[in-house]
Amino acid sequence: MSELPGKIRVQDAVLANMVSIAAVLEYLDSREPGAKAAIEHRAREIAHTIKSSLDHDSPKDGGQEA
């Protein structure tokens, strides 16, 4: 096997968490229509904020600071 066992376990854990989150979103949406879309929208906003913050904090010139 070429993959590291730890990497496979992490990938399996991530997949399991994604499936669990999807199930919770479906349940919430069945209880309150529109909940899934609202939560997904907010998650995209948070992801964008985190990505923007990381992009802002990382050096733009290949890792060399002026």
C-alpha cells in the first residue's frame, strides 16, 4: 500500500463527518424548510472569511518578506 495508514484514517474520518453533517442538515431542513440552505450559505461565508484571512496573512512574493 502506497498511502500512509494515518492519512487513510484521517480521510475516512473526514468522510464520516461530512456524511454526518449532511444527515443533520437534511433532518433540520425537514423540521424547518430552508434551514439547510441558510446553514450552507453561512458556512460558505465563514469559509470565504477564513480563506481571505489566510490569503492576507501569507506573503505574496514566494515567502520573502520585505
